[in-house]
Amino acid sequence: MRRLEVAQATRIQARSQEKAAEADLRKAQEAAGESGDNNAQLRSARSAIEKAELDLARTQVVAPGRGVVTDLRTDVGHFAQAGAAAMTLIANHDLWISADLTENNLGNIDPGDAVAIVLDVLPGEVLKGRVRSVGGGVSSGQQQAPPGTLPTIQNSRDWLRQAQRFPVAIEFDAAEADRLGRLRPGGQAEVMVFTGDNFLMNLLGAGYIRLMSLLSYLY
């Protein structure tokens, strides 16, 4: 009889332990979430990994094209701030000149006209180029008065008006690519645009630009 009571008590205890284990299992399953790709913890871990990989990729700054880095204002251990420039990249794959020519010299200039170019950085040399585009307009500095106000008039007593200038974009010929490695933005240039087939005028223009290339040694 004593053995039967002990066996029954053991059975009851085993059932209690089984129910407790089942409850622990359900609790663990609820904490772990759904199985497979729908598991919330798994999705959160994957998102954390993807963010870490993206942050790591963003630590490498890749230039959009060929160029030269200048004005570098950072060093090892410094933190870059969003929106604050840390360096300047000067592209060297599309170099061109902006020549501000007077309005009375634009009548015969068209895109594609041949240009002789003298650069201060390359004294004694004459490079070849072409007119890329001619500026269609500039701001004269005289704005229309707002409604209800009096206009502002510039009272000039000069006999000769100062000539207005318009930007003319000039690109280098492809054959000059090997000679452009020393160019710097903001450098000065002298240009001569050949707008026709007049032999004498073209000869005078070529002689003038050659003289300017030699004078660039002196100033």
C-alpha cells in the first residue's frame, strides 16, 4: 500500500513537471517569435547587419570621376560632419575656358569655331580648341523696380559706354589632353577665335597669339 501511494505521488509530480515544461516551452516559443523569415528577432538582426554594412561602405569616399583632391581639412581620428566640406575635388576630365568677350566681338562667333589658346601656366605654348557655346545673356545689374516704387537710374556722364561682356565657353581639342595636367581652376588664359577664312586676318591673329605666348614668360 505504501508503495502504491509513493507511485501515485511520483506520477502526480511528473505530470506537474510536464505541464511546467510545456508552459516554459510555450513561453520560449512566444519570446522567439515565428519561425523562418517572419521571425521578428531575425528580421531585426538582419536589419542591424545591413545597417552596419552600409555604415562601413560609407566610410569609403569614392569620387564620381577623375580629379585632384585639394584643401584637405581632415586627418586620422577626425570626425566628418554632415554638410561640412572636408576637401575639394577638382575634376580634370572636362576642362574648359570661360572667356568673357565684349558684345561687339560676338557677331561672327559660332560654336565650333577654331580657337588658339595661351595659358599662363604653359608659357610659350599655343594650344588648340573650339568654341563650345556662346552665352545668351548676362545680368546687367539693373533690376526692374517693384510696383509702387520709383526706378533707380544710373546717371553716367561718360562719353563712351563700357562694353558689356558675355561668357564664351571654349573647350580644348582632344589632342591637347596630355598637356593639360598642370591646369588649375581660376588660372588666366589668352584666346584668339578664328571666325572665317580670311588669310591675312588669320595670319595676324596667329602672330598676335604667338607673341602673347612668349610674353607670358615675363608676366
